[in-house]
Amino acid sequence: MLQPNPYPGKLIIVEGIDGSGKSTQIDLLAKWLRAKGVVVYFSEWNSSPLVKSTTKLGKADKMFTPTTFSLLQATDFADRWQNKILPMIKAGAIVLADRYAFTAFARDVARGVDRDWVRTVYSFAFQPDLAFYFRVPIEIAVERILTGRASLKYYEAGMDLGLSENKVTSFRLFQQRILDEYDKMVSEYGFTVIDGASSVQKQQKLVRQVVMRLMDSWQPLSIPAMPTAKKGHTHRNPLTEVSHE
């Protein structure tokens, strides 16, 4: 089990298979919260500079086994957690994460890695204060992905698993495995399920309603008002510059 969050900040994450629309929703949420004057820090999966070159090399040469891939992703997460996410939670900010440990719980297990082992690897992390799961039928997700890009990448399509020689078929089968793992975690980790097939506006309205309930019982860290600048001078507020890694 993940540890409860003991600090003043809040952790809100989104999960879902590729093409679920989660990234659009968390981007809209971030803009809405910042417009309300809330200090927000955003983090996304596989974005640590510590392992970026290794990941790029390993993918290019198709060197990864399911376990080595799992450990590399865990290293990426641990680096972002220790140096970015945790300090912001301690400071009282809202941390928004596009994918969290649950991505590893779904993808790594879909690749055949032991379920309990993966959970143990990430046991240092906190249980999110809100975990949104954007559930979408596999065919809709696949259509969105194939429409939005020229081609599928090797590991993205799950070609390392030998599910099919056809990339699209392999992608569909791999994503179905991941979807099955997410569905198993809904009750285990208390996901708030959002219909990823509904309109963007309807999804965002539901997300904001849930977040507002959280904020009703907690005073978020706000961006302090800056003194009025003298003519010809502009004050910079460093808190407003907290954004992407």
C-alpha cells in the first residue's frame, strides 16, 4: 500500500490508457487552479533528466526487458518524487501529476512483471488525495491515438511482448491488458472514475466539482499578491513560474 500524505499540500493525479483524454483534462485543471491564484506544480511521467538519455538509448536499440524497463521507470519516478514532487507537497502546493505510480502498476504487470513486486518498489510514494481514472473503451482510445500520430513506437505498441507482428494489433492487445489492470485498481486505490468517452466540457466540469470539494475542507497555498510596480518597473513573482519540469 502507498503511504498516506502527512503534509499540507495536496496530490492530484490522472491515470488512464493511451488515448483516454487524461492529459487534456489535467491541463485544463491546472489552468483553472492557477486562474484562482492557487500554487500548482505539474509533473508528468518519464520526464526526469536523470534517465532521459538512458531511456532514449535503450528504446532505440530495443534493449529493455520488462524488469529493466520497470526499474528504469521507477528511477525516473523516484528522482522526480524526491527532488520535485515531495518538496512541493511539503510546501503546501497542489501537485498535479499526469500519470503516477499506478501507470507502473498497470503497464509493468501487463508486461508480466510480478504485481506485488511492482507495488513494493513504489511503496515510498504517497496515496494521492485525488486519483482520477479516465476510463474509455479500447476502440475509442486506439482510434484517437492512430488519428493523432503518424506511427506507433515499438514499446508503446507492446511489440516487445510478441503479441502480434502487426503494430496496431499489438497496441490494441497491449492496451487491453493495461485497461484490465486499471479496472482492478479502482476499488483498491479509490479511483474517481470519469467517462473518457464523454465530452471534454462534461469531463472537466466533473473534475472541477470533485476538486472543489477537496478545497472546501482545505485552504490551498495561494500566490501572494505582489506590490504595485512603479512606472517602468515589473515585479516578478517566482511562485507563478512553477510549472513543468
